[in-house]
Amino acid sequence: MVSNLHRILISGAFLRGAIAICNDKEYKAAAATIIFDQTDEALGVRTMVIDNGNAQQLDNGGIQRSLVLTDASDRSVPCELQWWLDHNPQGMGVCAPSNASSPTTSGCKPCPSPMVDDIWNGYIRTMLAVAVYTPPSNGQSFIQVRESRASAQKFLSTDDSENAGWVARRKPKRLAVIGLGASTMANWLHSHLPETEVDVAEILPGVAAAAPCFGLDPSSKNLHIHVQDGRKFLEEAPDDAFDALLIDAFDPKESLPSCFKSLEFFQLVHQKVAPGGAVAFNLLDFPKDSRQVLASLKQAFGDGGSLWSGAAPGAQGIQEVIVGLRAGPSKSAGDSGAATDAADGFLGQAQFRPIDDDRVGGAIPLADSDVCPKAKASSSKSADN
């Protein structure tokens, strides 16, 4: 999340006239950069897409677009530096420069050729690696995973990498993403795995409606956008459905949502991920309950599965990508495909390592009754019926 703001700041695309408080002319010019603006009153959220202009030194001439979420009552526009400091973008996409012309039905200038491989946030690149790579040690215990690291060196995709044993995954049949954001993961997956079913759950109608601003066509074959709560989406999905589940969801404090931290949630995830499949999510290192989140995941996936930690390049020491692998037959492929070739650099930077028992220590898994009362109440109501 911090990287999106950093990218805008160093691009200099918006700095012209943005240092001082803006006058009327600058205000109108700034308002014109908002190419999508929708307020969802029921949720109290305003969704904006802002055209940051050309940032050639960063994006090979591409047009940067930022996704900004704010309170529904906030009607401000990006006409000064302080605005960006107060409105950290939730995502960013890059469009080919030749595509900025007439408006579309979504209210955005068209972006039919998004630069899907231009991914600034390192944690997203690491999550995408989970969709197309897998350790060949699925079905082994946590202890066996650690013991197999030395013998698995021949499987390394990158010299001197910590990704011991990670190899190309067989082409996934179905993937799921919770949290659409600026459509970064959905665009990459749909572009590099066009025959794979991709389900995206997004709770904010405005974010889903803004997808075309970032070049994602919701009507595309094999792409399904579900405007609903991510946990509710999983509850309604078939069991053993997804080869990989990528969770890119944040609460207002930029942490994993509380209802995505409990043992009950990860048991639900374990139920929906296919045998040999994986879940990946972003975890901040400093919250007090981080070890308890790991304890929740471990207990849910500990029946022969394994836990891994991946780097979030650009935010080391702040956040990491946690991966839970469900026990099952190995999904490794005999050779790599186009998607794994495209994600080879992602894997090299991810530096996946098994999570040792010592890291979890004596942490107690979190319960819905502690962190997600609404889920507990919903479960009780269903049982009564």
C-alpha cells in the first residue's frame, strides 16, 4: 500500500502546481483527472480512479491510473501534495498511452491494452507466483518439508534462492481472488491464463464498476466478478473448488480484515481449496495478533499441509506473504508454460521459506467469537434454522 503512494511521488506526474494550496483553476484541473467517481452510500465509501498522466521514466510511456478509496463525505480532489499524503492509493494500473481517447460507458477513458506485467507492489508479484508455482512436497508434514529442503535443491528455479522445491504448477483449472483493487491480479491471471476460470470477490460496488478503467472487461470469458463479501463468497463456493486462493483484502488500518484471521475462516479456506492447492495472503509483521493468525492457519492446514513465508519486495520488514498448502497429490507440471515463464522473476524475488514451528510458538488460534462476531452470529442463526 505504501509503495503505491511512493510510486506517484517519484513519478512527478501530479506535482505540477500541487505543492501549494490550489486556486480555482488548479482545482478544476485536478477535478478533471478524476476519470471515475462513485459513492456507495450504504457502505459509506467513495471510489475514485485518478489519471496520473504519463510517467515515461517508470512505465515505458504508460499512463498511470490510481484507485483511491475515501469516506463518502469526502468530496475533495487531488490538487495538492497533502491530498495524496492523506489519500494513500489502494492500487495502481498502467495503460498503453495510445489508448487514452474517448470516454467509455464506465465513465473512464478506455484502457483496452493494460500493461499487465507492470506490477509495482512486490507482495502482489509474490502472490501471483503462488498461482503458478508449487512446492513438490505437498502431502508431507511440516517436519518433512524442512528435512527435504537439502534434497530439493535440484528443483530450484533461481540460483541461490530460498525457494527450495518450488516448481511449475500444472495449469490451474480455477483460481479465486478476494479483493479486486486496481484489477492488477485479475488482469495478470486473465492475460496469462486465459483458459483458467478466475473468480474475483469484491465487496465495494464502486471498485467492481471501476474495473474497465484499468483494462479489465468484466464480460470476458472465464472471468467472474462477484460483488459481495469475500467470506460470504467462499461460503457459497463449492468445496475443493480452487487450485489457489489469493487474498488481497485490507481493513481501514491496512491490515488483514479481522474476519479473515480466525481458525474458522482458515478452516473454511481449507475446505474450498482443492487438495494440493494453496492460499496466499498479505500479513503485516507488526500487529500483535500476527502469530495468532499463523496459529489459526497452521491448525487448519496442519493435517499434512505446509506453511511458507514469501517476501514482499519493497516492503521487507513491514509485510510478507503467507502461504498455506493443503495436503494432496502434487500438482507439479512436467515443464513450464507461458504463465510460469512470465512469473519466473516473481518466484526469484519471493524467496519462499518454510515457516518453522518456533515462529508460531505457543500462540493460540483466533476464534470468530473474538475477532468476527458477525460470522459467529450468522453461524448460530443458520444452525437455529
